Amino acid sequence: MTYNGYPTYGAYLRSKNLQIAPVLTGKAKAASDREARWEKDMPAYRRLRNQGYQPPHIDGSHALERDATTKFEIESGKAFPGQEQEVKEAVDFFEQGTGRSVFSPAPAK
């Protein structure tokens, strides 16, 4: 079957200067969205690592770099904007009470 002398309907539409683009759905859209996020997250993760921090994962590193104000926030993966003093007090309280760093692994049971 031909469309006004064109082998496909898409070829016919392109001859009319209409652009045909695939619609991403499901897994393809999720992968595309993830890659778009990583455009910001990968360089932010690299910058944080170069500064000596260890973010828990690449995803969300851009937001951590932007919002986190303490090492604890960066390495836990959760920023608490506007609560820098409270975070520092909680870290100090934990370390004084347990005698170990919040960054050390939990002791084996």
C-alpha cells in the first residue's frame, strides 16, 4: 500500500515537512528521565567525591550538593535545609552518647 506515491505514511508526512518523533513510554521513558537527571547528578557526585565526601549514590547528588550544609547530610543522602544547627547538635549528641562516629558502621551483634 502506498500513500500518495510514498512507501509509508511517515514518508508522506515528512514530505509535507511534518516531523515524526517516537513517543517514549514505559522503560524507555524511565531510562530517558534517569539520563536527564544524571546530566546534573554525575558531575555533582564527582565534585562531592573530590571534596572528600561519600554520597550514598549518584541519584540526588545534585540536590545534596545544592541543599546540604553538613557532612552528615551529604553522606546520609538526606538534606535538612535550614536546620544546620539542629543537625550538628544531633550528631554531637549521638557521638557523645555512644562514643563512636555517626559515620562508622554499626557494631556487629
